[in-house]
Amino acid sequence: MTFPPVPGCPTPDLSLNPAGLAAGTKLALNRIRHWNGRLVVGLSQTTRLFSSRSLGTGELSGFEVDIARRIASELFGEPLLSDDARLHLVDMPTGGRLYSLDTAENQNARLLRPELLEIPTVDLVISNVKISCTRASSYGLLFSAPYLSTNTGLLVRAGDREVRSPDGLGGRKVCSGTGTTDSSEMIEIRDQQSGSGKPAVIPVSVADTSECLMLLQRGLVDAIYSDILVLEGFRLQDPSTVLLPYRSPGASEAGIAMSDRDPDLVRFVNGVLDEMRSDGSLAAAYDRWFATVPDRLPIPVARYSD
């Protein structure tokens, strides 16, 4: 069986139109509904506001958990309770999350790197994944229409309020999650600073972005470079930290990542996101979880390739 190429690259933000679902095959939807009987979603369990587990109840909550629950409810045709077995939420550390999708590229990667066999397979990854052609081609992904748009910022300890941008962190350690666009950007900033003769930042990458907060608290890094929405969650966890006014020049958009073998699932998910935009539930969840974030960007509109 052949599968369609990733649509829209070099404009990967163009996803598959949900209107095409009626005329197409529904292999992925039938697999999930009737063969597996559950939707398996990879997300963070340590990113406050997005998806984190309560130490008291053990329950996951956050913006991306709300989206996952809505998709599952629409998929199975009825509201699901938080403990419904038809929705299985799997913890995905930042660095390994995209290897969890069943694609030819990821199968080859698992053959070459046996440690990747420990990563469970999921149907969707809803973990603030920035949409990019590089990710689509490297992992064999299809992205949903974007559900989030944001800038990158800097979080520092209270004593570093005078820092204005990455230029003010020359010679100091800055933490980001392995495999994220933030980590790649920090390496680019380091190389630019080195080429100009300025003291260069020292990028530090960790398996999961949440580990950066612990390193900052212990004085092992001097700043965290990440999505401002993620950084606000860290700030709420530790009020002694400061989210600086700095914002990256360009915004990035996050989409739900799926295998390029599952175009019908992509169309279905886009249909659910369209419903959430129309009925106001996506905006309500966004306002609920990120109300304290200064200068947050509006939810992006859906854009389709067909």
C-alpha cells in the first residue's frame, strides 16, 4: 500500500481537510474504534498548564489533556469519564516523543537504535510539537491544523532580571529540551555569537524540558529558553523565577502529530479541532489555562491543503 506525501511542505502548516473524510478510507479510525478499542495519546505528564499529573489525585489535567479528551469523546461518540479505558494517556519525554508514531522512518530508527524500542507506540502526540517540514520528513509525520501559536522566551532566577535577550547570556548556560526547535535555535544563537566575536551562550539540552527547571533551581544553568507558555508553567511552580519580557522575533505553531499512514485520522482530528473553534471550547480552554501569560498570541486559524 502506498501513502500520500506529506502535504504542504515547504508550508507544513497546511493540513488535510476534514471534508475529505467522507469519501476516503477509514483504516486508522476503524483500527482505533473496533480493533484496539482505545485511543492512545502521547503527551507530557510534567508540563504544567499543558499536561501534568496531580500529586494528590494522580489525574492528568491541562490544555492538551482537554483536547485529547474531546478527540476521544468524538471518536467514540459519547463523553468519556477521566478514567475511561478508551482513552489511554502515555507519558512522553520531550526528546523521544516523535519516535512513538508508527511510521517507516521510525521503524528504521528503532532497528538502528535499540534503545528506541522502549518508547511505546501511540496514535497521536499532543505535546506542544512545533510544525516543521524537517520533523515531517525525518519522522514520517502528518500534522493537524495548528491549535496553538506562541513565541519563545527566557526564564531566569530573580537575580538576573537585567538580562534582556540571549545576547546578555554570553558565556552562560542556557537549557532547552533535546529534540526541540528551542534547542536548535539556541545552537544557532551560539554559532552567531561565536562568529561575531561575542562571548557565546552554552546550550544545555535535557531529555525532557521539565528537567531544565530543576537545573535552574540548583544553579547548574543560568536560563531556560523555551515556549513562553511552558515557561509560565515553570514560573508558577517556582515564583522565585522570572519570565523575561524578551520574545523571539518569529512565532511558531504547534500541531497534533500523527503517522503519515493515518490520513483519515488527521482529517478526523482536524474536524474535531474545527468544532472546538466553532463552539468556543478551544478558546475557553486556552483562556482557562493560559490566562496569566502576558502577550500570548491568538489561536491560529485552520489552513488546509485540499
